[in-house]
Amino acid sequence: MPELPEVETVRQGLAKWVAGRRIASVEVRHPRAVRRHLLGADHFADALAGRMVVDVCRRGKYLWLPLDSGDAVLGHLGMSGQLLMQPATVADEAHLRVRFTFDDGGPQLRFVDQRTFGGLSYSEGGAELPAEIAHIARDPMDPLFSDAEFVAALRRKRTEVKRALLDQTLISGVGNIYADEALWRAQLHWARATDALTKPAVGRLLGHVRDVLSEALVAGGTSFDALYVNVNGESGYFDRSLNAYGREGEPCPRCGTPMRREPFMNRSSFSCPRCQPRPRRGISPASRSGVGAGPSRM
């Protein structure tokens, strides 16, 4: 699933192409693409006709397009969603779900989604921040993100450090790939207990999260297949710089030890057995639920 660098890359591209343009019409070609808009596809299209796109914004892995009405179009790419800018003369994509045309006759905005896990919706009054995503935390690239609040909140949790990094109500935009990369740089195993980490250790981890996200953003994100592309249909190339994710059996770039893969939340975690040793004590069931005494500090 696209993470912050991929979604931010799309946001930047969209901002150049759609901000300041007025929507002429919207064609919903598959109702599942707007399933979160409970009033239906026809209402979605009618509500957007004639509205001007003011900007393109992002919170975590969500995008929204503020409109001159004070409302917004809210979108999530899901597993395979793409927001593409295409001239009207370009043939429709096989999995085209929603088409936006503009009154200037310029390139169309097309939402393409092979697996239809992503989607768009209309957020009434959501221009500043859609209520549907108000619970999502700021991301570490946000100027208003508070390092001190994040460090304190993470250390209050009784869970594994990777689970905390994936908690979008604590810190947004980080997914499986970049969590593994940041933990490799911080030399922390994913199962380390959050309440056993010192403030300096959490601060260093946060710094590595920022570094990884920043470097991936410069590279246009990570593309393992043709499903993630920017608005021009181009793939990102940060996969060439991955140190941990997807490198099972390959030598650790730091010490040369073969990298390992472990099951994690129906996915996989990649780490170095030498640089990121497993914690001596795991998270107890009581700690996972947030009650009972946690492990002693290390």
C-alpha cells in the first residue's frame, strides 16, 4: 500500500495540474470507487460539477482536494489506486473508475484502480480538513508535528515498536516498508517494547523515520510493480536504496549478516539478526492490551 512518499509524490503532481481549475463534469464508471459516498455515484458527480479545485492536500496516506464551496473530494489510493493526468485523446485505461473533466478542456484527472480497494468521496465542509480523517495524526514531515508529544506518546504505549510506527493515530504516513527501513537504521528489532525505550532512543528512531521518508520522497517513492505510479504514470525508484525490506537472505549492508524475514501482522518484517537482535523479553498479553506492568527498561 502506498505510504507517505508515494502519496506525497502524487499530491505534488496533482497540485501542479488541477489547482485553480474548474470541474466541468465527473463520470463514475464503477460505483465501488465512490462507495464511501453514501448518497451514491450520481450525487457525487452532481455535487462536483462546476466546482473549482482550490488546492491538493494530504494527511498521512489520504489526499483531499479543497473546493471553492468549502467542501472537498477525499481520496485514498488503497492497494492499487492511481490518480493520472491524461489528455482526452488518450484511450481509457482498463481499470478506469472515475473521470474528471475540466472546463478549460485540458488534461483529465482519472482515478484508475485495478483492485478497487481505494476510493473517492465527497466531504461536506471538509476543505480545511475532512472530518472523516480528523482522527489521523500529523506525519513527521508536517511542520506542526510535535517531536516531544510523539516521544512521550510512544513511550506510554505498551506494544511493539513497529506496531506503534504503523498506528496512524500516533504518527501517520508510515507503513510496512518504511518502518522496516527506519528500524534497520536505528538498529532496533520490530518487537522491542515501546515502554522499554528511552527518550533518546525514540528520538533517534524518529530522526531515522524522517530521513527514510525524505530520501524516498526525493526518489519518487517505492515501486515494486506497475500499480504505484505518479500522476504522469512514472514509477518511483527508492526500491534501489532499500536496506532491509524485501532483502531476505541478502547480506546486511552494515555488517554482512544474511537478512531475515519474520511474520508480522499477516505481513513480513525484514531485519538483521546481528544489528537488530530480538528482545530478550517480548510483549506480554497484558501489555498488548494496555494493562498490567510492562517489561523493565533497557
